[in-house]
Amino acid sequence: MRTVSVVIPTFNAAQYIGLAVESVLAQSVKIHEICVVDDGSTDQTQQVLEKFGKRIRSFKQDNQGPSAARNRALDEVTGDVIIFLDADDTLDRNAARALTTGYERAIRLGKNVGVVYGDYWLVDAAQRYRRRMSVGRVSRDRLIVEPCVIPSGMLVGRDCVAAVGRFDPSLNSVEDWDYCLRIACAGFEFVKIPDITCAHCEHGASLSKHEERANAQRLKLLNRWAADPKISDAECARIRREVARTLLRRARQQIYSRQWDSVEASLAAALSEDVSLLGDPFLISYCTIYVGPFFRETMSLADVEAGIELAADKVVAVFHRQGKPARYLSAGRKLAISIELLLRHRYIAAAIDALGICLFHPGAMLSAVRTARYEWARARSIRSH
């Protein structure tokens, strides 16, 4: 059986890192080594790590970001395969067994295996279960526009690491997405196993700051890949469309953090990237509605409704400045509110709003249905790729 190294980068995660290490020590198969790189923590991380003694290999460096921490670990480990784990996540007890078994099986089938991955549990900061996250089939086609997999519970072969190289230290929140896309572009395959590999902790500390940084990093990565000669014209067009969606997410973050002067600039930039947004009834929804649960837990429905009204006003201003008609604006407001009500499980109120759109804005509703069908078909084709 191939030797397994587990890599854990950490920064100021003293309250989580102990659980992460213990989850690796509790694996149902032997782990060759556990390599923890402390990226300049200023909390009690070192004291927690010292308790594990020689059962782990621990290194400390000045704060340089998660890419540099993972790269340091990759320089140190000697296993045949490497499993990544973030400091605030935990491995399922049978993760290493399931991942290595999947790797060996795929190798026997003649696949050029780069990554093996599975589903994961989503938990909160108190390790309370939220839901199972099912990860679809990962391919270059899908990675072009979305990150698809989380680094925790991801097994990478030594030959893949040798071919692709190291994580990009200039990226500090989408570095794993970039790395996976580079793996796919190098011709390696992603192998899905049916098992749960880890529990991924999603906590709400500094969410607005995190989102602002994530959007900036996402734009940096997408623009870089759009200019890469390995990317086809069709792929580039899809990336430009995703740039527009990210600019709308940036406008959303600016609306709720009250950066009023920046909202119009983000909207204008998004519309210049993707002109189809001019007739998209979901435009207001894109820049106001959060699908993730943590934001809704800290925002009232009144907050969202105010954000929708502000977004509509900003869209009108941008459209007028560009000399374009603001199509579906009234319907777009109602559609956004209906979606928010649906996400809050207020199904009757959401249905009433949706019925109103059908009655008074049938063209907008038909356009919304076409857009939703397109996105659904796209998602299905990507999952089955």
C-alpha cells in the first residue's frame, strides 16, 4: 500500500488545529506522516501542537499565506500520496483508506490520476452538522468557472505534484482552485469516490472582509486564466461571463457593507463584460441575494429588501448612463424578493410573489424560466462530464 502524508497548513486556528490533528491520528489505516506548517500564528497554536510531540512533524514560518504554508509542507513530506486538510476541518475516520483505495483502483484501470476526492459534511464552528455536501464530477470544463472541490480531503499523487509544481503564493483565497485547474490542464484526471472524506467547518468570522478579499482574488484568477494561451476562445468567453458574475457579487458585498460609491462602478464593469445581463431578469438577484446560510442568519428580510431597492436604483443609473433601457426592472425586484423568501422557507409568500410576476410580467417570467433551464442543463452536463 502506498504511503500517505497528510498536509495541514494553519494560521491562528488554535481552537481547531487539535481536532484536525486528532482526526488524522485516528485514521483506520496507518499514516506515514502528518506535516503541520504554522504560518506565523500569534495565538496558542504552538502550544496545542507541542502536545502531539513526535507524532507530527511541525514547522513554523513567518506569515506568508496558505500557498506558502502548503508549499513548505510539500517540500518536507515523503509519502507516495498526499492528503490535504485545512486546520479548521477534520478527516473522516476512514478517509485515508477510502481515498487510497480509490486511487489504486483508478490506477489499475489505466487512468492518469491526479486527484481523488469525495463528498463532505458541512458543520458550523461548534462542529454541529448542517448538511452533506455532494461534490459532482470535476473536470477542466467545470473548473474553468467554479472551484468545485475544497482542499480538505483531497488526495493528490506524488507524480501529479511533481508535474504541476507548487501552489501560487500570490493567491491567498483561491489558490486551491488555481491548483486544481492547473492539474486539469496538465492532463490529469479527477476521480470521485462515493465516501464522505471530511467535515468542513464554515464559520462566520469577518464574513464581509473575507468576501471582499475572495472576490478580488477570484477576479485576479479569472482574468489571468482568460489571458492564458492554453485557454480556448470558447473557454475564454465562459470565463468572461464568470468575471461579470463575480463583479455582481462584489457589488452585492458593497451594497451590504454600505460602500455606496463603489456599487455603480462594479455594476457598470459587469455589464461591460457580459451584455446579456442587460436583459436578464435575475440581474437584481445576482447582486443582492446570498445563497449561503450564514449571511441570512445575520441579515433581516428588511435588510435584504432595502438592498434590493438600492440595487435597482443603481442599475437604473448605470443603464441610463449607458443609454440602455432598464428591462425587467420591476419584475427583477419582485423576483429577487421571491427568491429570498424561498431561501427563508417562507414558501407561501414566495409563491404569491412569483404568481404576481407571472400575471403582470409574463415576458420576464418566461425569460427567467429560460435562464434557469439553461443554468440547470449546464450544471447537469458538467456533473455528467
